[in-house]
Amino acid sequence: MRGLALWGEEEKAAALEVLESRSLFRYYGPALQHRVAEFERRFAAVHEAPYAVGVSSGTAALTCALIGMGMPAGAEVIVPAATFVGCVSAVVAARGVPVFADIDASLTLDPTAWESLVTERTFAVMPVHLNHAAADMDPVLAVARRHGIRVLEDAAQACGVSYRGRPAGSLGDAGAFSFQLEKNITAGEGGAVVTGDPLIHDRVARYQDQGGQFFTSRGGERGGTEGGPFLGANLRMTEIAGALLSVQLDRLPGMLTRLRDIARTVRKELSGLDVTWRTLPDEEGSGGDLTLLAEDRMAARRLVTRLTAAGVPAATLYQGRTVYQNPAVHAGRTAWGTEWTPPARLRASEALLGRSVTVGLGATMTDDDVTHVIDSLRAALTAGAAGSAR
């Protein structure tokens, strides 16, 4: 666990304060604490953006962002092959159609591969900052600008991460974040949209609140009413979530620095071995990723088995399956019918993802824990090399 591992008395006090106020709803209550509004202000500042809107989940954040951008029905959104199914769910919820693009050795969107997928129906591209490391955003942004395409960053796994000195989630038209249990800061569930565009902010803020049921009358400072009224959904963040998340923001930079240093130490100690590490477009801004690419899928499985047996948390990302290999995604099967035909296989992406082995790093790891990871990785990699030589 990352942020959850550092929970303590501050979280308890913050949650208790909201409970004792009997004001758990963000827009009114007997003694409203305005904890979501406070979190939004601080989260926007951390990401050097003028606007942030707290919502109920990372998937809700992606959905709200696409709707905030004004995506028309039937429009296409380009999504990397390696990502969580929530990206596709959000595109569908916003009435769009996903188009799947190759990844590269960073395990994120290949900036050279997706331009050929652009059509007159393409509305947006969704680079995913995967496993605490940013996608290569500058070339992605260059292609998007060339074609007039919106950029929605999925920063669910990259809260606090940066790319060439800029916060992940703040480089495109909007960024979506998740605060699910395993994320860098967490309230169990929750999400946020960050943007520099006042119209996107206004539409996101209204959509997550039933089209503006409460914020237009009680929280008007969060946005105007451009474009006229429209119906929305209830995707609001709770006051308890806002309180918990605000507490954790102060710990985020220190935690990521520690995890990044651990990852560097491990890679340095293993530099004498023949290891292919995942490419990081900006290692300095990463949040402590330790992912390697094995020789093939079977070698990755053997390595995961050896590490797990040694007590080191390890896994192949997404079990080595691209998002379009999810049966419902592959069939284009949504809650209201079949919306697209089975996509073509991206065999290079399938091979890369299948070769991935990621080692989980925890926020409370001691130096002895780090040494154990190094020794276990060295032993597992050496055994794998010996097996290949036979």
C-alpha cells in the first residue's frame, strides 16, 4: 500500500470532525466544514491549475472530463492498449467509442503510433500515466495540436508525479485522478478532475451535481452557467472523503521522493545484471516505479513466481492482458447494446505487457526491506538467466 500505509491519527481526527458536524454532504448541513471545497482548492494548487472538481471515483473523473470537454455522441477517443477497463467505461458513459492504440517500452501510449488512427470522428486522446510514471506527453501533445484533438490525461495512478517539471494531469485539456484504496492518496474511493479551462470546469462541476442542482444555488463560486442548463448525474465527493484527502496531500511529496529513491537504489544495485527496465520518459518526476521487461511471457511468469515465493510483491501488469482483451470490451458490449466491432489485435503491445514484471514498493519500507528486494531480485534474475542458458 502507498498512501494508506501512512494513515494515522490525523485521518481519524479529520473524519471525526466531519462526523461530529453531522454535515457529510458537501453542499449543506448543520455545521458544514467545506472539506471538499478545501481539498479542491489545494489539489488545484498542487497541480498548478486554476480548477479542480472532486468526484466519486477515477472513472467518474474521466467521464466528467469528457463531458466537460463537450464530446458529441459517437465520437472516438484513442486509448492505449495497456490500461484499466475504467478508461473504456468512461468513454462509453460519455457516449463515445474507444479506439485502441499501441504502447511502447514505457508501457504507455506510443507517441509515434496513434496519429495514424485519427479520423474525422476522433475527438480526444487519453494518454495514461501508468504505475506512477508519466507518459511521454510532449510528442502526444504535438500530434493532438496538429489535428485539433482534445487531450485527457488519465492520472489515476500518478497523483504527485511530474513530467519534465510539470505536474501529471495538468498538461492536457484536463486530467483525471483516482483516490481508490491503492492510490498515492486515498479515501477508499474518490476522484478529481483538474483543468485550466473555465468552460470545462463549469460543465464538469455541473454534470457531477445532477446538472448543477446544488452548486449553482449554493456553491456558485465553483463556476458559472455558460451554455445553458443540462441534465447530469450524481457523482459528488463526500465531505469525509474531502477531509481524508486533504490530510494526505502534505505527505505526498515526501512519500514519492522516498519511493523514487528506493527504485533508483534497486536499479543501481542490479546494474551488473542483464536487466531490461521499463523506459521512463521522465525518471526524475516518477513516483517510484520498479518494472522490468522479461525475455518473454513465460520468463515473466517464472520471475513473478520466484519473487512472490521470496515474499516480494510482484505481478505482471493487468495479468498481461490488454484492455481490449476484456471480453465485454472486445465484443463492444455495453449495457445498452453492441456499440463497436471487435478491434484488431495489437500484438506488439500484447507482447510488451505480457513481459512486464512490476515490483510493489511500499511507503513504509525500511532499508532492510529494500535490501531484501534487491537480494530477491538478484537471485530470481540469476536463476532465470541460468535456466535460459541450459
